[in-house]
Amino acid sequence: MNNISEASFEMLFNTHYEALTSYAFTLLNNNDDAEDIVQHVFINLWENRMKVEIHTSARAMLYKAVYNHCLNRIKHLKIQKAHVEHTLYVKNDAVIHQSIDQKELIQRLNLALELLPEQCRKIFEMSRFEHLKYQEIANQLQLSIKTIENQMGKALKILRAELKDYLPIILLIISKYYHG
Amino acid sequence: MDNTENIETLISKFLAGEASPEEAMLLEDWKLNNPKNMEKFIQCQKIFALANKQATKLQYNKTKAWKNIQLHIKHETKVISFYQNYKTLLGLAASILIIAGVYFFLKNQSSTLEISNHIVSAQNKVKHLELNENSRIDLAIGSQLIYDNNFGKTNRNVKLNGSAYFTVKHNETLPFIVDLGNVYVKDLGTKFEIKLSADTDSIHIKVDEGIVLLFDSASNAIEITASERALYIKSTKQLITNNQLLGYDVNLNFENTKLSAVIAQLEEKFVAKIILANPKLNNCQISAKFKDEDLATILAVITETLGLTYEKQNNEFIIKGEACN
């Protein structure tokens, strides 16, 4: 890493920026924070390129750094949350434009959920509707995390099979935007 | 990894924000392995979004991100090289000044030295300077500008003590740099104003046209574009712009502080204008701590806590409400 050139640094950025941002996004559920943290990690890497001895691959180091920064951010948000009952994210980002299609899709989803085995559905709903962490679900239901992981996977598998025909009409979730 | 039997477990783990860095990498590899895999992943992502009532779309701007990062990379190298040059130049200038002094003292005649410093002071009224390369400087009363006689030839460096308004012709090979004592402003084609605060700890920069770069010897740097303002706090080496999204080293502690006082502090910190729509709100009190938060977040927390609302109009934040909680 000592002699990292700007060109190879740029390549590292181009190769991993998108994947790292979408990873950070799953952890934070907020675009600005996700982008912020990933950029921060890249800047850190550049600034410390003389000091850092990388034992693993640069890619693994980037993922690890993004993960740690996100956890710090979450910790910080929890403190902030004590002030405001609902996190700002709920307010700012929960703009739901429900078209007729979407309403119908949600009905389809509800029908598909009925098809899941009881425990499997319960776990999926706790994760998606109540926004509970796997650990929290495991504690409440007195199950192992491994079970939660597997049941979530099972739910996703069944739902995908059931909703397959309707999925193409769902608007693209990932949208890149460029301006300026 | 092509273990399709368990891939849903990995995907749901990732989408639920439960994946470790290693798992995230594993999934990324799987996705890129086959376009079918990518399609499957997108389908799963849609299901998760559908089942999430607060669904937020993943959005990012890679071009902008790279620009941000580049800004840091570029400045770092520039600052170092300039700072080193500057130090040698300063050393050289100092020794020449001493020689010049001795020379003047002995001979009492005009100097023919190659480098000498020009010192211009505006004592009683604003001084208008036209430097030999078409840059105009309006020097405020009580301010001082220093440059050497290679200005316009091998450098365009000026040292400013005080305040001045600059109208600078941009020259790629010979950047115009204002030295404010370990803080520098570099023009990128520009009309701008530099004001030293009465407390002399903060420097105000206002850009009317073009872009300037504000940087210090600690490698902090920020680009200020037209109609933006920025504040630099010398003692803490803080750079703050009025439309900055991120709080730079913001550390605010309020304990039963009146809202009017809170606003005064925020206005100074963020170089922003905040208005209370209702004068009754001046006496509302709040206790809160903010560290490294942006202005919008701070205002949201404050207004939420007090049962008020705020909105942004043009460049002003307006806090509204009948009374406090």
C-alpha cells in the first residue's frame, strides 16, 4: 500500500464504491450516511496510505472499515434517538408514493405471507414490519440466531416464488442519479 | 459460492442489514458471478422493499463522490508542496530583509536587491491596488498587504493582515494565493472577500464569483464557490461553510439555554441565518448535546423536542410554532 498511486486508488474506488455503498445502506437505511461513510473510508485510506500495513486485501479492509464506521454511526444515532422519539430517517425518507400498482402488490404480498409457515411468517414480519434486529427476534422468540437466519431465507425463497410474476412491475429500487 | 440452496439466507441477511463484511463480499462475488444471480438478487431486493413500510431507495452519486474524495487527495499534496516552498521563501525573505536593513543603515540609499517586500497599508481609508497582473485588491482600513517584487513573475503570493476584497484573474500556472498565517486562500478564477474577525480567531471568506480554495497547514481544505461563505476558526482549525451538509467538529452543549442564545451560536457555527417566526419562542429553553451534527439535524432535534417546526426558505431557516412544550 505504501506506494499506492492515485491511479490505482481511483481504480479501487471505481471497483468498490457501489458495492460498499449498498452494503452501508443495508446497515444504515440512509443514503446520505451511507455515501458519507464510504467516502470517509476512502479518504482515510488515502491519508493513511503511508502508515497502513494491509495484511488482507484492500477490498476486505474497505468492507471492514465501512462496517465499523456504520456501527459507530448507529450507536451515535441511538443517542440522538433519545431526544427525538422517531428517528429523522422515518420522517425524511419515508415518503411513500403508493400507486395503484403498489397497493395491489402489497395485497399480493399479504396473500403470499399467508402461505408461509406460522413461525416463518412471524419472524419475517418482525424483521420487516417491526424493524427488529435478528438478535432481538431471537431473544423474543427464544430461538437461536441461526434459526432466524434460516427462517428469513426460507421466507424470502417462498415469497420470491409466489411473487415472481408481479416483480417486474415494481419500480427499480436502485436508482443512480447524476447531476452537474 | 454457488450454493443456491442457502443463498436466500445470505441475501435476506444482507438486506436486513445483518451481514458481516465477509458475508457482504461473498454475496457481491455471487452476484457478479452470473447475470442470473444478479437478477435473483434484484427480485429479492424488491420483495424486501415491498415489505418495508419505510422503504428508502438506495441512491448514490458516484461522480460526485469521486469529486469529493479527489478534493481531499489533491489538496493534501498541494498544501505540502506549497507549505514547503512558502517556508523556504519566508526564510529567504527574512534573511534578505536583515541584509537589506543593514545595507540601508550603512549606505542610506535605495536598494538594488533582487527580492524585496512591498508592504502596503491602508491607514485612514480603503486602498485600491492594481497589481501588475490585472488583479485588483481593495484593502480595508487598518489592513496590510505584503508581497515581494517577484509577484506576477514567479509567484502571485500575498500576505494579508486584515480584510480585503480581491478581484483576481485566474492563471493556471501562477495561482493567486493569499497567506493569512497558516491559512491560505487560493483563487480558482474569482472575486472574493476576506475578513478578519475582531476577535482575530476567525476568518470570514465570501465568494462572489468563481471558486476559491481555503486550506491550512494542517491539510484541512474546502472549496468555496460563488455566493457561498465560509468561516475558518484559527484556534481549532475549523472550516465551516454555510451550506455544508456535515458538521465539522461541531460540539455544542446546551443546558437550559434560551432558544435565542442557541440560535446565535448556531448562526455563528454554521454561518447561517435562522429566524424565529414568533418572538415568544425566544425564551424557550432547551438542554441538548450535539457532536458532529449538521445544521438540519440539530434544528430538527431542537424543534421536535420543543414541539415546533422549521423550514428552509432560500438560505434562511425559519422556526415556527405557537409556544414551546
